[in-house]
Amino acid sequence: MDHIRKDGDDDDDMNGEVDPALKALEERQDEVLRRLYELKATVDGLAKTVTTPDADLDASTLSRGPAESVFRGTADLDSLLGKDLGALRDIVINANPAHPPLSLLVLHALLCQRYQVLSSVHVHSSVSVVPPPLLSCLGPRHIDSYARQRFQLGFTLIWKDVSKLQMKFNTQSMCPIEGEANVARFLFRLLSAEPQDPLAATQMDCWIDTAVFQLAEVGSKEHAAVLRSLNSALGCSPWLLGQEFSLADIVCACCVLRAGQTTSAAANIQRWLKSCQNLGHFDCVNPLLQ
Amino acid sequence: CCVVSSCFRAGEEEQQAQSKKALKKQQKEAEKAAKKAEKQAKLVSVRQETPVVFDVFSLRLCLSLSWIEADRPLVRVQDLTPEKAEQQIWVRARIHTSRAKGKQCFLVLRHQQFTVQALLAVGDRASKQMVKFAANLTKESIIDVEAVVKKVEQKIESCSQQDVELHVERIFVISQSEARLPLQLEDAVRPEGEGDEVRKVDLIIINLHRNLNTTTSQAIFRLQSGICQLFRDTLINKGFVEIQTPKIISAASEGGANVFTVSYFKTSAYLAQSPQLYKQMCICADFDKVFCVGPVFRAEDSNTHRHLTEFVGLDIEMAFNYHYHEVMDSITDTMVQIFKGLCDRFQTEIQTVNKQYPSEPFKFLEPTLRLEYKEAVAMLKAAGVEMGDEEDLSTPNEKLLGRLVKEKYDTDFYVLDKYPLAVRPFYTMPDPNNPKYSNSYDMFMRGEEILSGAQRIHDAQLLTERAMHHSIDLEKIKAYIDSFRYGAPPHAGGGIGLERVTMLYLGLHNVRQTSMFPRDPKRLTP
């Protein structure tokens, strides 16, 4: 920068104008920095793509732009849930605010990508205070929410003083479904992403039950044992069932995250958790982990 | 000779013994007389101690009661708690029951919803005559007692104040009640199903001035007062202005059929069926948000459990920015605040009512559940009801829908939005997206309708078209239509009935129980 200055040490001359050559230099510097940032972002994206194993369930991992929503027609819902009688097919979930069902929030995010979902959160009169993150856990209110008829599916989360999580759908023909794992299985079926192979399906169920029943208490022997088996399973393949991302990964990851102490977890588990996070569906879970 | 002397001595001893006996007897009698004299003296002194105003033993009463300005504080029955143990206090209350048992008299004293046990026993402070006097006092008489508050080991289940009882030292009668009551108060408070064939409600209404005094009635009307206050407070906090609207009007607002006519000097006028017209005029005058509390008169010849010819209407009207849901959300939020306020501050009253009329506690969701009319029809059809898509909901269907909603969402309060246009009044704004439906809504508590509301047509021309469509005489509503010709903001609103809301919140079954002086086609007094 051995540029000849006209006056003193100031950048500005007597009239307050910047030296044009200096200005050009600053602009070049800004340009270089901008390109560096862009390069960094691209490399980051590529790194994520390379380190995150394929997850067929979601085609939007490759581009961090607006999610490609794959709206399957209502024919799927009709066969799964029964004929549409003109009423919004509203799935009602009653959950205790002391134990937020993290896996159901992840499934909600997945459902929103496949269908037009009207989501709402209510607080039941049996509960007096609910922390704000729980009130906004389903995301911002949809623009069209004043017209319920425009949606294919309703997802109504009610924070209520219940001992066990409970789902109600068609009260005339269905009994309520209890327990986070069972409701998760129901919602996963709506995504038509169940493993067709019975062996894989059984393994998935096995992982879900293991997570729900044995990952509950941190520090217990069972908890440590499950973490060990998770670690060894994830040593052989990117996801719990092999190459396919499944409900087993969702439920187990949520249980591990809820138990906390993930920074001290084994290497495979950490890698796997990072992959889950990179998928984007777990974003809704993070605010509730604090 | 020794025999003789011993005999003589025996005789002497006997004589001495006899005189000892006599002496003892004399002593005893003297004691008795002394005690009696003492008692008499005490009675006299008690008489002398009492204020000039009252006479304990004869019932000469001073009706005006303003002889002296005593600053003797009176403790309310509801404040008699273990904290006051061993204190000597004065209480004014009614005699709820009285029962004599030997040397004791058990009284239950009552004030408003609260009762306490009182004991009067023959002893230092009370004579036998006093106990007898207390036992003979008529029920419902208002008395003042001076008593010491005592803790009890076993809870007194039959009274509201379960941890204490009063040991009475003095009693004065303030206002005596006639001996035969038109309705025994225990009967009025006994839960349904435990008694005679006569309809309890009618019996209660006939003797209303007695009935207002029961613990349950006290609780019901205190809660009702709370609803009114919460309504006002919530709306004022939201920036609403309270207005007063006239009840004597020149034209029937809702339609000609169900309106009372009154003679008005040389012509006739009507009693207002709703403050609709005037609320809207206030909106056109840029008040933005208004509410009013006042009587509503409906000349409907319906003898149902939920209709009155005169009731208290709580009405809201609000201008909105973009969508009538802004108003609907404001109304549902007001209702939710009322429910929360009642739950927080009126638990005592709710429990008191529940003792006589058990019911499920009122449940609701926040924000309020909103369903659309089409959904309701689908739900009813799925449950086996046959109805047309644009048909109005009958009362049994409304109740069934309430049960279906309760089953699925576990709420007693919800909004049904987007009613068919054909079943709503002429001033309802049609749905811009579907001409067969309208921007109108009903709100339900425990499956019964409590509010009917809508976005109003604020355009004079559209209003005229809709009125003609309903074959309404335009001349009669000329003033109404004119009020929209000089710029009217888009607005919506609705109104609730105070008595019905009270009835449904408490889970009662007849609106006459929640109206202090009910009016229906067969009842004009008290």
C-alpha cells in the first residue's frame, strides 16, 4: 500500500472525500471476502453431502433451498385412513408438557413435506402454564389456516395433564392409541415409507421398543448397554436398519437427544446424530432440548 | 348398771347422731338456698348487664335497632377458623337448625353459604332457662351471639366451618322469623332425586325469597356476578367501550314475530330483542370496539329449559382490519378469560353448587377449538345422523355434536364457523369464497348454543338486496340501512345470555335456577 497520499495520515482529504484508489482497493477486498464466503458455504454443503448417508425418505437434503415437497395425492390417505367424508381428517394428540414427544414433532415435519397439513397447538384447561417453546413447536401458523377445508390432514397437539400420551383420530371407529412409540408407528405409516421386508420391519420395531423402554433413565446400566449396541450397529452402516433411514433412527435419536450428554457419546453415535440433524427434520426438536 | 349406762350413752349418741344429721340436713338446705340465691342474683345481674335494647327472656324486640351506635365488631361465619381459637367474639347469623338435648342446645348458625356449629350448655354462663329459650327460637331468625371459638378434634362434616365450634355465652334476637316456613330450607338444598314428586324447581321458584337464601343460590348468583365482572374487565382491557342502548324502540330488529309491544303515548313501541342495530351504529360512529350489558326481551312462547322471555344480554361488536376471524378470536379469548377467572376465583362457589348439583368440571382449550360447519355435518353423518348439507342444526343434533367434540378433543367449549347462508339473518355477510355459506359462527358450551354471531353486511346496497331476498319490508328498516350509507367499517360481533352461560358453566339443567327472578310465558312475578 505504498500509495502516495496527498495530505497527512487521514484517509479523507480536506473535503471529506475518500481517495478513489483506496475505495477501489476496499471494494476489491470486499469482493475477495465475498467469494471466500461463497466458497466456504459450497464446501460446507459438499461436506455435509459427503458425510451424510443417503436418506431416500427426503430428497431435499442435497439442496438447502426450499424443500421439494412431494405431494402424493389424497388417494393414499383414503386407503390408509378411510374415505374422506368432507371433514378435515384431524389427528388429535394429547401430550403432557412435562414429557414432550420429540419423535412426533419430527414426524410432523415429515408429514408437512408430503401433505398439506393444518397444524395447531392448544393448551387444555387441566394445565396452567406451558413454556413458550412448546406453544410454537409445530412452527408458524399456516397462512391459509382460516380455511380448514383446504388441508388434507389436521395435526392438533393438545398439551394436557395426561399420564400417558394419547392419540385420537376417528372416535367412532377407532379406540385411542397410547404411548409415543405407537403413535409414531401410526404416523410413520401415513408416509408410506415402511420397510417392506418383514425382517427389517421387525428390526425397526425392536429398535423402537428398546429406545422407548431402556433409554429412559440416564446413567442406568440399561441405558449404557443400549448406547453400546447403538454404537456397534452404527459402526457397520450409516443408519440403524442399514442403508435406509427409518422410524428406528427417528425414535432412537430423539431418545438419545432427550437423555442428554451427547457430547460424551461414542464416535459412531455422534456421527449418526449429526447426520440426523443435517436432514433438517430435527430442527424443531432443538429448541426443546434446552 | 353398766348395761344401763351404755344404753343411756347409746341413746345419747343416737340423739347426738340425730342432731348431727339434722345439722347436716340444715347445712345442706342452707347451701342449696345460698346457691339458689346466688343464681337469682346472677340472673338479675345478667339482666342488668344486658343493653337496654334487648330483653333476653321475653321477646320484646326493638325493630328499628338504631338505639345505640355500638362499635362492637361482628365476625362473619366464614371467618371462624382455628386462628381465632379461644377468642371471645360476636357473630350475627341466622338459625339454620336448633336441637335441644338435656342440658345442652346445639345450634347451627348460617350466613350466606357458610355454617358453623354452636353449643349452649347449662353452666356458669348459661342458665337452664336460657338453654330452653335458645332451643325454642324459630328457624331462620337472625340472632347475635357472644361466644368463645373452640377448636374441635373431629371435623364437623355437616358444616362449612369444620374445624371450630362456638361455645355460646349470650344470645340476642335481632329479627324473629315466623314459625311455619313456606319451604323447608333443607328440602331446597337436598340433591335431586331424594324426595317428593313435586317438581323441585317450581317449588323453589314459588318461594323464591326463601330460596335466594340457600347456600347453593348464594353460590350461583355470586358466580353470575363474577361472570359479568370478568366480561367487563376483559373487554375493557382489550380497549372496548361500554355503551347503553335503548330498550324501547320503534321497529323490531330481528324480525316481527317474537317481540313485545308496549303502548307509547298515542302510538305503540316495542321492547328491544337485541341491541344489534345500536351496536352497529356505534361502529359506524367509529367507536371501533363496543360492548353492552342489558336486558333482552324475546316474546317466544317456548317453555323449554333454556328459554326466558327476559334475560341479560352481554353483547359485543367490533370493527376489524382484514378478516372477521379477528373478531371471532377476540370473542373466544374473552370467553376463555372468563372461564379461567371463574376457575381461579370462584372455586368455593363452584364446589358449593356441585354439592347439591354434581357435575363434571368445565373444560376448554386455549386457543379455542374452531370447527367448520361442513366438518360438523360430516361428523354427524359418520355418527349415523341423516341431514342435508345446508340444513340448520336441530337441538338434539347440537347436543350430539357437542358429545362427539367432547369425545375427540375433550373440550366443553368450541366455535362452529361458516354456517350456511340460508339459515342466518338477512344482515349476515355471505362467504366470498362460496356463496352458499356465510361468515357466521355459533359458540357452544356443553353442547348447547350460547352465542350466535357473524360478520355484518356494511354495504347499504348489498344489505338492501339481502333484505329483499328475505322478503323484508324495506320501509321498516330504512333507518337501519341508512346508517351504512356514509362510510361504515367492516365489522362483526355476537351476544351471549348471562343466565344460560351461568347454567352451562355450572352444569345445571334449567335456566330458571340461574335467573334470580325468571320470566317465561307462565311466570311474571316475583
